[in-house]
Amino acid sequence: SRVQSGSTARYRLSGEPGFVKSVSAARVLTRRHVRIAVAKEAVERLLVREDATVDVPMVEDAEAFEREFAELHVRAVPVDAELESAGFDDERSERR
């Protein structure tokens, strides 16, 4: 069933060794209101070992979302977290 409420988030997805459940990965995204075409494109990138960045309209619980992907051998990292670890300040969008 689709998530009924949540926050928008941007995630970078990376397929890890053992990732083969492409339909399940697409379902994780579509449950959170990602359009099917966008989910399909993201999963296709993962299958050829490319990263995919996806805007997710309704993330009800970030830990649950990331855990669902981890169970499918997909690493899901919020893009904001990547920026912080690279030394960018969210408020001003400039490198520290």
C-alpha cells in the first residue's frame, strides 16, 4: 500500500553486490509516490551499477526507507547528508 503522509527527500541510490530484485526496488519507490517511469529509470541505472538520484515525494520514516533498500542490497543516502559530509553548509549552499 502507498504511504499516506511524509516529507519530500532526495536520495542517491547505489546498487551493491547482490542487488537483483529490481521490481521490489521499484515498489519501494512507488509506494512513496515516485512515478513509475522515474522508478523504472532509477532501477535500470542500479542494474548497470550506476548511481541514481531520486526525488521521493513521501518519506514517512527515513530509517525504514533506507532499511527497505538495504534489505535489497541498495544503499540509499539522503543527498543532504552527502552535502554535509562533503563540507557544504545547507543554509548557504557553499563549501566550508
